[in-house]
Amino acid sequence: EAVVSYVKKNSKAGKVVVGDNPSLGMHVGRAKPAFKDSKMEEAAKLGGADEVIYFDEHDVVAVEIEGAKLFKHATVFKPFMDADVVINLPKMKVHLAGTVTLGLKNWNGIIPNCHPNDQQQGAHRIELGQKMADMYRIRHADLTIVDSVIGMEGQGPHAGSPIEMNLMIAGTDTVAVDSVACSIMGFEPMEIPAIRCAGTEGQGEIDLAKIDVVGNSIESVMKHFKRPGGDPIGMYAGLTCVMQQTCPGCFVNVRGALDSFALSGIDMNKFLEKSGEVVVIAGGVPDFDPQICVDKNVFICGDCWELFPSVDKVKEGAALAKSVTYYPGCAPVYIFAQLNADLQKLAAGK
């Protein structure tokens, strides 16, 4: 609301439009209900926005990303490409896959969602940081404003805890803005893959000594955010994760699903009594014993488990299971929401 109102009053913009496309959450890749439930649409209209655009309801354009190292081709929502000026408005948060999610990672909203389209899905493997840097080459933001009034620490972006900051961080260089923002959160810019990749490629300034910070100093407002834990193994008795040779894509998305499951307040003892034990498998599992799947609910994540020498063990385990659910994709980012939903169905006896 405040940003839209300020732009309306202090710029020569003929039209101010607010748009986005969500990744996960309650409404996977569906902007309209996400805007409504989050009250972002209401806020935009209160600020005087001329239009709220649901990117997923608009056309896309094919883009060749010049200079990209991994993410070289993209389909991008047309309203984003057509805009005269783009203001990037991320929230200050930690993130299981990206460590933090700020201005660079916010560019995930300019491409179609993860499933069935492969773009966001393909971006969330081990190369996430490089792919975010590649995607930022499509078009740099004219202004990046990190909403840091209330940040998120811990198990972000979905199961974190609010942390009061009372800050706004803004600049025309997104890499510099992200470098300052992550430093305020207690991280070094070079430990954040997206910032490191974009910075060393010359897409913006990563060296804090070369960034002109106006207003409060970084040191005076710094708070050390709780870091997200990405390991799903051993979270519950009776829920076994077997993930020996697995990229971070499946690893952190399974953890995200289990975090959401924990937040739901499920009594695990009652769950086990009613539904039985659970086994989650991903990637290569050379030490896997198929017998652990006997009469259990088995969830098999990703595509690559079929490419490892342990494939026959996994198939044998699946044959012994009470139930088997497969999540195809590499990495199947949608399991962040879907695995939790399927566990909830088990808990409800469905």
C-alpha cells in the first residue's frame, strides 16, 4: 500500500500495476487466491494501484538469456517484460533452499510455477544460486525495496518465525541491496549463492566497503537471524527418511513438507497408531534395506532414484509397502506442499 501510494504521488507514472506469481504455499502457482488471502490485492488497491495483475493468467514470452551459465532459456510473463519501470518488492526472509530470499530470488515470480511447467522446478536443484543469477540477467529491477518491517527467521519461507526489524532497505542495485540486507540478517554476502554468483559476475556490487549505505549503519540495526535447517532426517520417530545420494532439491523440499506437517499440530503417536509408519525415499540409497518398507506408507521423491544402482532395492521396498506414492520431477518442488497434504490425508484416514 505504502509503495504504491508513494509512486502514485511522487512519480510521473501513467499507470501503476502490481503483479506476481506465487511458487508454493496454500495456492500453488495461482496468483488470484494468493493475492486475496494474503490481502496483498486489498493493500495494492488501498494504495491506489490502477490494476492488479495475476501473472499466471497472462501470456508468456520466450527469452534467450544472454550471458547465462545454466538457465539459458526462459518463458517470462509478458506484463513483466512490457513494463516501462519495474520495482522489485521482496520481503526479508530466510529460505531453506537459498539461505535467504531477497531481491534476486524474488525474480522467481516472473516465470511460470514449478508443476507441471519445469522452470521453477528445474531451478531448485543444487544450482539454485546460479540460476537465480542467470534469471536476473533477463531484466534488472529499476528499484529494489526490501520490506524489512517484519522479517522471518528460522524455517523460512513457510514455517519461520517473525522478527521485528522496523527497516526498509532500498536501492537501484539489487545485488548491493541484497548484500546489505543479508548482512543485517547476520549473513555474509559471499555465503549466499545467488548474491555470490550475481556479484562475481559483475551484475552488481557485493563488496560492502564499496556500497554507500545512507541512513542507519549495518552494524546498528543488525540482528542474527536463526538459520533454516534443511535436513529432514530424524525429525520424527516412525517417519524414516532414506536420502543418501540426494541433491538439495529433494532434501530441502522434503524438510519443508515435514516442517509444515509439524506446524499442523499432529499428534505423532496417534498418527502412527492410526496410519502406520512412513518411509520417504529420494535419490540413490546404497545402504537401503527393502525390509524397512514392510507394511509402511512409502513416499518416493524425484526421478533420479531410478538411475542409481540401488533402483532394484527401492522397487523391492515399494512392493513390500502398505501404500506407495510417487512424486516425479527433478527436483519435484511441489512436494513442499504435496507431501504435507498427503501426510495430512493419512492422518485423517483418507
